[in-house]
Amino acid sequence: MADANSRSGQVYFNGPILDWCDATHAPHDEGLNYAFEAPARAGMPPIQVAASEGKLLELLLRMVGARRVVELGTLAGYSAIRLARALPEGGKVWTVEFDPRHAEVARDAIARAGLSAKVEVCVGRGVDVLPTLEPHGPFCAVFIDADKESYDVYGRWAARHVRPGGLLLGDNSFLFSNLLDDTPRAAVMRRFHEEAKAHFDTVNVPTPDGLLVGLKR
Ligand SMILES: C[S@@+](CC[C@H](N)C(=O)[O-])C[C@H]1O[C@@H](n2cnc3c(N)ncnc32)[C@H](O)[C@@H]1O
């Protein structure tokens, strides 16, 4: 994994260094810890963002003064809590989750973090739920972390519904090292990257699996 993170093949971090940085800059309080541990407790895949990525999402939202945010892919609510904590009083996160069991676990973790008023967990497929959210827009940020086969669709929706100066955030933008493969899935993810550039000023942050960040023109 490590070699894939640098053009020169050289990387300058390892597990203990990342752990130290997480503990120093992105520590968990009780609410975050409960949400982070929830997938393991509930027998769900532990595929939430890492602590530093969660904190990065939080800071990026604060930098653009985000108030209304859409997330695709809730899992157990860890990133939704990070996103919601960045918002001022009256701000809201709509987080979309396909699996009703995941949504239930997330609602519990979000309630434990004291954020039920700020986070609405919407159950359904992203492509079906997004049109129902449009009356709440325009949005300040869209964070995409659900089915990789739909990233291009989600990116196009974000281009239409994020306000100027708002953010497009796409996790797993390296597609687990498969971004350059000759597969339909990889083609979708490359299209997501390429189309994002038309509407957002973009960069790919080389987190372990990549985070595409775009600022809406
Ligand atoms: C990587 S996890 C999300 C992790 C979460 N963002 C976090 O960091 O805490 C992806 C989630 O997307 C959900 N998902 C998969 N396909 C989906 C779809 N078509 N629409 C909405 N959610 C979907 C999965 O059930 C899973 O819970």
C-alpha cells in the first residue's frame, strides 16, 4: 500500500506515525469514539474514513462556512458527525444510506454525539434520494463516499447543486489502487475526476485511498 502513495515510490509515513498524528491533531472524544467503533460492534464493515481524514473534512467545511451539506454513504455515522460538527447553529447534514441497518446504527451514534437535530439520515439509494433533497439546496458541500459505480452521477448532481465557493469531496478517488484499470468501474471514477474539473477547481489529496477536493467556480 505504502509504495502506491508517492510518485517516487518513497513514502514518509507508517502506521505508528499516522497513529501519532491522529492522536495529536484529530483525537476522538466520546461521541467520535462511539461512532468509530460502531461498525465493529454491529458486525458492519469498518470502512469509515480515518481520524485524520474526518478532521480534514471538518476543517474544509469550516473554511468555506458550510451550512447545508449532503453526504452519500453514512455507514455508522462517523463522517456525518465530523461534518455536522463543522456547521454553525441551524446548519444541517443530509446523509444518504442504502442499508437500513447501517442507518439505524448511524442514528444511534449521531444521537449519542448530540447531533440528531443537525443530521438527517435518509434511507435509500443515492440516485433515488438526491432528487428529494433538491428543495433544500443549493448546498455548501457534497461528500461522496458510497457506491463507486455511481461517482460520476453523484459528481454531476453536485455540479448542479453546490453553490459557488462550495465543495465537492470524493473519498476513495484512487479506487483502491485500481483507478487506471481497464474496467467500467475505473472508467466511472476517472470520469468523475475529469468532469469535476469542468465545474470545480480540483486537487486530488493523496490520502491512503485519495480524496478529491473541488472548490465550485
Ligand atoms: C464507505 S461506507 C461510508 C463511510 C462513512 N462515510 C464514514 O466515513 O463514516 C459506504 C456506505 O455506503 C452505503 N451505500 C452503498 N451503496 C449505496 C447507494 N447506492 N446509496 C447510498 N448508500 C450506499 C453502504 O451501505 C455503506 O454504508
